[in-house]
Amino acid sequence: MIERCGKFSHVAMPGLSCIVCCVDSASEPISMRLQQLEVACNTKTKDNVFTDIKVSIQYQIVQDSKSMYNAYYALTSPRQQIESYVYDVVRASVPKIELDQVFMEKEAISTAIALALKENLGKFGYEILATPITDIEPAAEVKHAMNQINKAKRTRVAAVDEGEAVKIRAVKEAEASASAIEIQAKADAEALYMSGVGIARQRQAIMSGLRESVNAFGKEVDDINPKQVLDLMIVTQYFDMMKDVGHNSRSNAVFLNHSPGSLTQLAHSVNAGFLSSVPPMKR
């Protein structure tokens, strides 16, 4: 800044400049670089939590004579002015919101700081390029409490998810068990049905064999009726069974009454059992 006799004369731009030594004087060079100012502001949120907010102010002087004149002569300490406006905006915005919202409203606070600085410092020749909020630092005990709350929430969500997994697993196991029981029941029913069919066929084969034997015996022996032949065959089978039991020393058979006088009753009972399973013959 060139002054002549103590009054502003002109701006000496970079390069070779000529001044009159007796009447002209030059000030210290003014930096036209992009400058950055870090402002740390301690304020209270709506939920009474004190936190430090750091704002980076990036600014520079507009490169024209009028702006440079205002920047040099109008403001004594531009850095202090910038800090004052930042404090004013931050302490007017943050106390209206809670701590969690401060992190979400960071861009809105940064925009409000930029508008305030541009409106107030623009007339002094300064251009505000950016005002990012670089850090939000609550007290250590508050951060610990927030971490504990977050941990508790995540633990609760994990417990709910684990419970749902156990529930789904139990339902699936119950469905699989029910399906297995249903399949086993169908298999057992089919096995019982086939066993019944086999027993019925066995009895039919036995009766067919007895019928053929009785008819053949009756044709070859005179004066004997079929009932006597059947009784004789039953008694013969009874004695064959007794012989097999006698040969086996580890038999678990129990005999209630097998005296010769009971053979008639035995034959009648066995005969009745066989005949009851045979369907009546059509005439």
C-alpha cells in the first residue's frame, strides 16, 4: 500500500514499481494467498452437553484495488473478527439442537457460518471460500456414555436376532419331526396292512391245504367223515409241535392243559379258530 504524505495513493502490484522517496512510503506486503483459520468453539447443546466444535475458515482478499484498500484500512484484526462471527453463529445454532443432531446438522451449521461471514466480511474486501466443520468433540465421559448406549442397543438387537434364529430353528425342527413322524406312521400303517394281507393269504393257503388233504383222505378211506379227518390232522400237528418243543431246551413255551382227555377240546378250539377266518363259501 503506497501512501503519499501519509495519505493513500495507490496499490503497488507485484513487479517493478517506482515511488518518490521523499514523499511516498510503502506498507508491509499484503498476502493475497488463500489463508485458513482454525476456530475452536466450546458450546452447550440442547440436552446440556458441552462440546468443542472446530471450524476451518478458508478466505482470501479480493484482488482489486478497492477490496485491498478496505482489507488494509477498514479492519485492524481480521482474524479476531472472523472468530467473533464464528462464535456468534455456533453458539446461536448448537444450543437449539441435541448432541446427536449436531452431527447430522453439521452442514447446516457450516452454511450458516459461511453466510454470516460473507455478509459481514464481504464489504471489507474479504472473500469466504469455505467454512467446513472439521471436528465435533464432546467430553470424554459423554463419549463413553454414548458408546455404552450404542453397545446396549446393538446387544439388544443381537439378542432379538438370536431369539428369532432360535425360534425359526425350533419351528423347522418341529416341522421336520412332524414330517418324520407322519412318514413313519404311513410306513407303519403300510407295513401293518401288508402284514395283514400276508397273514390272510397264509391262512387261506393253510385252509386250502387242509381242504385238499381232507378231501383226499376221505376219498381213500371209507366210513369216515371230513370232521374226523380234520381232528386227526390237528392232533397230529399238536404232537409234532410237542416234539419240536421237547428238542429245544431253551424254549419259552407255556402249556396250560395238554392231557389226552383235552385233545377233543383242543381240536375243537383250533378248528373253530381256523374256520372263523375263512369267508363263507358261495353256493
